Amino acid sequence: MNDTLRPHQRRAYDRMTTEKSGQIIIPTGGGKTFIMIADCKRLVTTTPRSPQTIVIVAPRILLANQLSDEFESQIDNVKIAHVHSGETHHFSTTDSRFLTHWSCTNPQYDKLIFTTYHSLHRVLDSMVNINRIYFDEAHNGTGKSFFRQIKRVADAQIERFFFTATPRISRSKNSISAERGMDNAEIWGAKLEETSAKELIDSGTILYPKVIPFETDRERTKLNAHEVDCDNLKDIITSLTDKNPKVLVSAPTTRILWNMLTHTDIRSWLYSEQYNIMHITSKHGAVINGKKVGREEFFKTLTLWGKDDTKKVVIFHYSILSEGINVPGLTHSVMLRNLPTIEMAQTIGRVIRIHEKDKVSMKEGTIPAGQYNLYHKKFGQIVVPMTGKYGQRIAKRLQSVVSYIFIEGIPPRAYC
């Protein structure tokens, strides 16, 4: 696997072999997970050695499950545990005592523990001997409640590596949040790798995002928001020229999303246009074409349909799919709401991944890397309805974020 790492991944991997902590800052779509897996594989295959216990921390249960599948597909002969409240076919618990027992009954095996920032304290309370921790979407750890556990890890001098596309820093060294900011090297370690989006575009790793303002004269109010969003979405989807689009729709709120799905004809209209419909929220769970499913089935279907060029799919969400989740094959993102800079950058990252056909063509040498005009998928498209001043503000901020990340090459940063 190490032989297939791209230059930026190799730089990060090499630093991780000599350091005990640090930050890896790479734009969304740059393959941060592959770096984790390559490093983990090195640790569990090096001989002679004692069995390793490695913890992988994700912001959401859905992402923890996705990471588990990706690690398991590349690493053999390890025991896997999940410490969170979600469903999984692996051993799972939210009780530190049960995790301790699981670890003690498998002393001869390498062990991978997948958890969330919310449940990390349960892993630490188990007193299991941890060799190394990978923090995915590490900017989440700067939050007040989650940072306490990050500091516990640092104080215990556990080897730790923080992966993010969007670091959060403190406003000043004298601010209350100074300790939590990722510019505090005592906690977070030094920057081991910081890759620009331009390097990834030039190397054929990601695509340029294209912002498409969608003009509309509909007047949107609090009372009719779900109806206007429904009509705008119909017009946007009708205007798409791609064959079998895969569209991610970011709703303004869970309430508006649910009202749109239950109090308008958007579902029947999409079915009439031969689209499959998926939606997921914390409040209403995961649904595929009207059938409620578990999150594991939702994610597997999302991956399967994302890779299937014959499928037309619209995926609705409020925030669950904005961060970290790999959604293969997305062609468009429709932003019906304004977002903070980090969430906006993460949402853009959902649609700028290279199409699988283009990856193969570049590997075979039939398409030069970076020649996106020759790609099957030439760019990631982000559509913003221009409904009054609200829509104009979203489009203006979105274009600004795209400019400084993907053209000027400045990583997005926010303050904690």
C-alpha cells in the first residue's frame, strides 16, 4: 500500500514514522484515511514487536463505521471494537469495563478501537494500553467538551496524530480558548504536513469546484421556505445536463427538510424523474426510497449507488453528511442554507472527488494528471439558489471560500 501513496501522502507518512504527535492538514478528498491506514499497517506488521492497540476517533458514528470498513479492507488479522451507541456488526460497547474485558481476552492480537469524540472518554476510562490514536476531522477536538479528552491524551503522552482539512486556531495567545486552539503545539503537536488544494488539483487528486448561482425570483419567507426550496430544487434538477446526476442537498434546517419531504410533492416528482431518494437526519433517522433503514445499510447503499453510473440519486441532509463522510460519485451539491467557513469548505469537498474512471485513465496514462478538461467528471458543481439577499450572501461567501482555498491555495481556518 505504501507504494501507492501520492507525494503529499508519502510526506505525511514519512513524518509519522519518526514523530510521536503532530498535525496532518490536507484538503478534503486528499486521502487522509489512506495515510492513517498505511501507518497503522506498518505498526501491525513490523516484527519483532508486541501487539498494538490503535484508536481511531471520528466526529460521527456514521464516519466511525465508514473508517472501520476502510481499515478492515486493508488490514488483516486484527480484532476490532466499536465504542459508541451506534449499530455495527463488530464487538461494540459503551461500558468501559466491557472494553477492558474485551482487550484482556485478546492479548495476543493487534486491536483497532473505533470511537467518536463524544465517547472517547469511555476508551480512556477503560485503562486499555493505547499505542497510538488517529483523530479524524481533528478540528472537532477544539470544542470545550471534547478538548478535555484531547488534553487527557496529551497529558498521558499517548502517541497522537490529528488529521483535518480545516484547522481551528485560537484568536490570540491571551484568549480563553488559547489552550484549545490547534496552534498550541504542546497539545496538538507540530504541523507534519500541510498540503495546498492546488497541489492536489495539479496532481489529479481532486477537482476544481464550480459555483453555479441559480437565479430565481421566488420570495422566500419563514412560512413558505419548504415550498420555495422545493420549487427551486425542481428547477435546479431539471436544468442539470449530466447523465444520471448524484445530487447532495444541504437543507436549511431539519424542520424545513422534513416539511419539504412530507408537505410538498418533491418526492413524487423525483420518483417521476427516475431518481432514487435518500435522506438522513439525527431526528428522523435514515430513509431510502421511503423505507427506514439502519445507518450501516444507508451508508453501504450510498457507497454502492455512488459508484453506479446508471443510478440517479438525490440525497437530503441537514449536516450529517457535510463532514468526513466519503460519498462516491457525487456530481452536484445544492446549498439551500448558509454555512460557517469550515462547514462550507467541507461541503465543497463532497463533490470535488475524482471520478473512478478518471482515476483509472490517469493510472494507465491515457489522461495526464491535472488535464481536467479531458476528465469524465471535469469539476465539482455547487449550486446556490439566488433567492433575494439571503441567496446572494450564500453565493458571495461560497465564491470567496472557493477563491482563497482552491485558487490562492490558502487552507481554511476558523477560530475556536
